[in-house]
Amino acid sequence: MLLLLLTTLRIVLIVVLLAVAVAGVVYFVRLRRRRPVATVAEEVPGVAGDESFEARIPEYAATIRQWFDTHPYFNQAFKLTDVQAVVPLNRTYLSRIFNEGLGESFSDYVRDRRMAEAMRLLTDEPDTPIADIAEHCGFASHSSFHRAFVRFTGMKPGDYRSGNKPA
């Protein structure tokens, strides 16, 4: 008799726990459905309710330009989400800032700055090996730098260096 009573209590306890779990799931599902769709002003930190993201693109672009002056892109692993260190927005907004506020895609913007530095170093530091310049400018290898440089300038890094010797 005692064994039957204990078994019945276990079954009742299991049923109650399952009912509580189901009720909790239903509550959270309904809670999420009632949540209003967030506006840009709510999603973007520091944006007032009447000031749109689009209105702040020039400000964000200026902040990114200034940060790029510190050359964070010389890191080989540099990626779009690293920009969140200065402009804490999601990838979609960051991409729009580059395209609309800076006039080119993130990858083009980074490539152009890396190439400008590489061209400067090739000219100003003729004794520095090209592989060292490639590494300094954030390229993963000498060969990837070489390919990118030829695509960017139309000439090999060594030929560029030879044709642009300091006076």
C-alpha cells in the first residue's frame, strides 16, 4: 500500500512539473510575441527618438575616419566587427556607414589604406624587404600582397619601388 502511494505521488509530481514547464514556455512565447518591433532609435545606442540613423551617418563616418588614422587595419585579422570598438552598432549598420558615409565598402576602404601605406613604404624605405612591408600593412602573406598590389596599381611592388625612388 505504501509503495502504491509513493508511486502515485511521483506520478503526480512529474505531471505538476511538466505542467509548470509547459506554462513557462507558453508565457515566454506570448511575451516575445507581444514585444513591439524595435525602431532604429531603440536599436542604435545614442540615437534620440527623432534623430534617425541616416542623420547620424556623417558623424559615425567621421569617428571611423579618425579611428582609422591610428591604423587598426594593419592587423591581419582586422574585420568589420572590430569597428564596433568605436561605433557600437551591428554589422548591417556598420556596413551602411562605410557604403553611404565613407563612399566605399569596408573591404575596399581597408584595402585602399593598406595599399597607400605599402606604396609609401616602398618609396620611403627602399631597404625594407617587400615581405616585411606586406606583413606590416596587414597582408597575410607576401603572395597575397603581391596579387593585391598588382590588381590595385597595375604593376609589381618591386617595379613600383624601382620607378619611384626618392630623389
